[in-house]
Amino acid sequence: MRGAELPGLNHVRDHVDDWESAVLTLSLTASALAESVGGARAPPAAGRPPGVPASAPPAAPCLLIPAAQLKPGRLFVVANLQGAYYTLLELLSRHKFDFRCDNLMHCGNLVAPPAGAAAAARRSASSASVLQLARRHGARGPMGANECLALLAAAAAGRAEEEEQQQQQQQQQQQLLHASAGAGVLTGGRRSALSLQLAAAAAAKPAAAEGGAFARPVAARAAATAASGYGSGSDSDSDSSDGEESDEEMVQAPATPCREPSPATPAYGSSKGCGGGVPGRLDTLALASLLSLPATVVVEAYGLALQHAGPAAVGSGAAAAAGAGRHHVLYSHRRPGTGACGAAGGGAAATGLALARDVVRCAVLPPLRALQRDSPGFVAKVAAGVAPSREELLLEVVEEQLSELDLPPAAER
């Protein structure tokens, strides 16, 4: 899959360790999101007879976290944060989270969606801060629906930006050709170096007046190429046909500035590394961190599997096939058509941290050594390869009201 491409996001490829897995995760997450929203599945492949099963879908990328990579303290798993940076700080402070020894993970939806509810528009500016905190302290978790939507919006903005730059480049090239055709002097069927330099300088002035920060470097490169003699085919001492010297100086190539987003630009528009200073936009490293999220995170020592979408049906064969038979599933989004499996199901093999209005939920587990000492049932279940229950994990679900800094204005609630 070396040839896997993501138009509009290819500029983050160098910052993603496993590009093929990232493309696969985004594709599977987008398909699951479309299915959950529209309820439609992909049509059967053409030419396949009815009743013949389709080929098995590719396995979703999974990140396995061994016990050696865990800190010795507690395990916090936050869900549906949606860019509520200040709420996260208050939650961690209230429960005395220690960044030196406690572990922070998530179940997806770290960032706010690129468009939608008023609260999302208010909290989108803090999504970059949430991602920065997560990267700094090694918070791992699966890709959620909001991360998928943010990446798709950034890809669309990146494609639009690339098309705009291509159109500008074509326009500047046409203007350069027209200007050089009118100002150049033919010498033996080829254009002299000085005439090309003068034409490039003349073309750069109207191009700059029309608003092209992109046009000035193009004209400067053409002037520098002509001045160096490459492709000119003539001596610079005999450039002019009338022997006159020009007082024009070469146009220097200024650094291309970061363009401010237009009102129609999405909040997660592609910035090619320049969007870090624009409020509400994610820079290249932030987009790369979103694209690097796996579909599932397995904390083997705890017997936990972190997913954004819950099992197909808790206790069913489909859930066991999805990994619920060996791991207790923590999830933040209930699949359509499944029964409620919220935080109250103490004996179930899955715990849901479903989204609640103006509330952020977090699962807190004790340190691994304390859990092994105080819960013999947990030790027996993990040794037997069976998913431990919430009671055996000594799992506690805590809630934090959204901070006033993360809430939308009262008129928009």
C-alpha cells in the first residue's frame, strides 16, 4: 500500500509513522460513521451471486500497550472531551491527577467537530490545546468520529487550497508568457538573458498588484534563472538589440506569508504547517497526531480495550468476535440498534461513557499493583484470558460539569 494517497493531507505524511495503517483507520472510521448516520451499508460487489459472502474486511489497526509502558499510578480514560480543555484541567485537578505517575488515555472525540452545535464552535479553539496536552503526556486512545470529521474537513480544505494555488500558478505563467512575448527581443531564434530578466520584472509588478504573494517568487525564480544563463543560449554582453542598459533590479523572493483563513474556510482547514497561529485551526503536527490514532487501543495488563464505538451487542457472539471476550471494552459511542450499556452495568464486559449534555465522563482505575492485590477475581480472569467485569476492575466513573470557559453563550444553549 505504498501508493496509498490522501489528497489534501499528503503534506502530513512525513509526520506519520505508519501511513498505510493511518489511511486504513481513517477509511474504516469514515465508513462506520457513514453507516451509523445513514444506516446504509455498502452494496454487494458487482458480479457476486446472491448468498455468497463477501471477502472479509481488513482488520482494524490496533495499538497494544504493554505493562512496561504504563506509569505506576492510576489509569484515567476520558471520553467525549470535544475540545473542552479547561474542563479537562478541572477534572484532573479535582481527582488529584499526577502527571508524573498517573496514566491518561481517551476513547476518542478529543477534539470538537468542525461544524455543528454551538458548543462545538465555542470549543474548537481549544482542540489544539487538548491535542498538545495529550501529545506531551503520552495520552493514547482510538480515533473517534470528531477526529475523522476533522481530518475529512482538513483534507477538503487542503484540496481546495491546492487547486487555488494551481490556478494562480497557471495565471501567473500565462501573464509571464504574454509579458515576455511583448517585451523580449529575438536573437537567432532564442531570447536573450537580459530580455527575459526584464520581462520577468515587468510581469512581477502587475502580478503583485493583483494580490499574488505566490506570483512574486515565480517571477523571481524566472529572473534568477535568466540571470544565471541557464537556457538562454547567448552571452549577456550582447543581450540588447539597441545597446541600452536597463536600470531594473532583480526582484527578490520574499518569504511566502501564512494566509489568513477566509470566512468560508473550515475551522480545521489544512494549513500546511502555518495554521498553528490561527485560532481554531490545527497545524501539521496536530493533524498528524489525529491521523496516527488507531482504531482500538488494548491495555493488556488491565484486560482493557478502548474503542470509540461500543460492541455490536454486549454479550453476543459479535461482541466476542470483536474482542469483548478477552478484554473489557471501554467506549464512548453506542452503536445504532444496540441496547443501553451505560456506566451502571457492573457485571458486564463493557462500560459505556456515552455523551451527556454539559458533562464530561471519565473512567478511573486503581494502580495495577493495587488492583492485583485487592481484586483476586481480576487476577484470575486476566490469567484465564477472560474479560474482567467492571466490579473486578474496581472501575469508577466520574463526571465533571463543563467549565464556564468551555460552555457556549447562554443565548445559544
